[in-house]
Amino acid sequence: MIHTIRFRITVLYSGLLFVLATLVLGGIYFAVSKTTEQRPITTEYAKTYSGDQYLGKREVVFVEEVENAVNVRTMSTLRDFSLLTLAGLYVASLGIGWVLSGRVLRPVRSITRTTEEIQATDLKRRIKLHGPRDELKDLADTIDTMLARLEEAFSAQRQLIDDASHELRSPLTIIRANVDAVLAAPDASEEERARAVAIVDRATTRMTRLVEDLLATARRQGAAFADADLDLARVVGEACEEYATPAAERDIVITRELGAGLDAAGDADALRRAVANLLSNAVRLSPSGGLIRAGAGRTGGWLWAAVRDDGPGLRESDQARVFDRFWRGEASRRDRHTGLGLAIVRQIVESHGGRVAVFSRLGEGATFVLWLPPREGAAGSPPEDNPLR
């Protein structure tokens, strides 16, 4: 018990009160003793006679001696009562300090009890401390806010694991079914084997893409990046170069509209991956012979990078969900896309202090815009317009 805060507060409170009372009573006693004359009591005798007959010596009492005796007795009484008062005050202060410290620390016990009951699997509990707006109330509110963030993070993590497990289960089922039905069958024809190999190859490609997206998500959530100065136009240009060949294979042209002086601070590799994900979707969804426009510029103090395609476009109701993890539109469902690419794009951009936006109409293609603050910072919110019309 001697190591508890309550015990230490009680002893400190009692000790300070005892020292203060000692100083007060000691000061009073010292002041009274200095203003009161005290000296040893002396006894004097006088000879008494009755006529000519000597009666002997009798004690003579002077007024000064009476006053001196009263002063000595008063100071002795004051000293005794002061010591008794100090002793009683110390004992009483221990009891009062123990009770008061218990009342003061009651919110701490509530915080401790609640946090002990909270488990990693159930983060819905909150302290919800009532009372005056003091330091303990601020502490409890801060812990509640932290628990809310942890609950949100754990929920997102569980959802990601569930969704990733579901996405991985499908290609694994396909691979196993084809291996069992065709590749392991001795009487399967070469055409059946070739078709099964192609199906397995697509399934493994899908799994590889999903694993890469999951690794990219985990990497951006960690502290593995060291941000540096970069040129956004160069980042977009390099991403366009990476997808020039896949686009040419489908007879798709990628045009570039890159501005100058687009200096930003961030991770060039991560931003290049974000633009590459947009280009990957554009190449995959645009029809053969289509056109993809990629650009970068500055509008309203903000930097932007955008990709416009000639794909099927998005319904207005789908545009708010297109950046969610594992959400897939009709086109993505048809080609079994993993549904993580745009979620990674949003995660990368938001980690750089930016915002993502989509402008689309069904049947008229889509424009995805990444708004990023410049190196010197940007005031206000990003513009709401489509910079790549």
C-alpha cells in the first residue's frame, strides 16, 4: 500500500499540514515568550515581631513574583497544549487526507477498471467519465477518443482480412478444380489441358495481383517511406511510359498533358503506383482503338494528376463507392478484378495530404483526379472541378 498514489498523497498532505501548523504554533509560542517576562522564582523572607517578641521569618510575596509565576505557568500550559494540538492535528490530517485523496482519485479507479475490462476483440466500451472539466476528465476523453480510433482500425483490419480471404478463396477453388478435373486426369486431351492451364494461369495472375495490392497497402500504412522532393509531371510521365506497351497491344493511345513546375513533397514510387493503377484500369476498360488522356498541372494552388479513359463509365450512385476496398463495378466483375487498386490509390493520396475525385457518366468514360498539396503547402480544400476536360 505504501507505493500507491493515494498513500503518497495522504502522507504528503499530512506532512505539509503538520509543518504548517508547527510553524504557526511555534511562531505564536516564540512571540509570546519574547513579550512575556520570565525569570526564576525567588523566595524572600522577613522577620516578624509582636511587640518586642521575635516570631521568626515569614515568606514575603511581591506582586512582581506573582506576575512572574503566572507567566511561567501560562507558557508551560501553552507549550503542552501546542504539542497536544499538533499530535491531534497530524492524526486528523491523516484521516482527512486519506478520505479526500480517495475522492480525488475515484475517477482514476474508474478509468483503470474500464480499461481492464476492454479486450482487443471488443473495443466498444468507453469510460464516459462524468464530472467537472479537469485534467482527469480530459484524460478519460482522450482515452475514449483513442479507443474509437483503435476500434475503427481493428474493424478495418478485420474487414480487410475477411475480404482478402474471400478474394483468395475463389482463384484457389478454380485452380484446385481444374487440377483435379483435367490436369490430374490421364485421359484428358491436349486441348482440355491447354484450356485448364490458361484458366490456372489467369487465376494465379489474379492472386499475384491481389497479393501485390495487399503488400502495397501494408507498406503504405507502415513507416517504410522517406518522403522527398519530387516533380509530379515526371511521376505521371514515367507511369505513362510503363503502360505504353500494354496500351499499344490493344491499339489504345495514351496522350500526355503535363505542366511545368509541379514540385511536391512525397514518395515518388507510391505516387507513381497510384497513377499506374489508374492507367491499368483505363487500359483494361477502354475499348480497342480508344484514347487515354493523362495529365498533371496546378489549379487553385493545388497540384493534380488525372487519367481519363473511354471506358463504360460509372453510375452516379457508384461513384461514392468506387474507392472502397474490394468494391467492383460491372466491368471489374466481368474480368474478376481484385477491387483493391483504387482503394490503394486513395490511401496513397490521402497519406500525402491530398484527396481523390472521380468524374464520370455512364457510357461516357471516367476521369480520376488526384489532388495533392504543393511542396510549400496549400490553403483550403482542393477545387471541385474536373481539370482534365
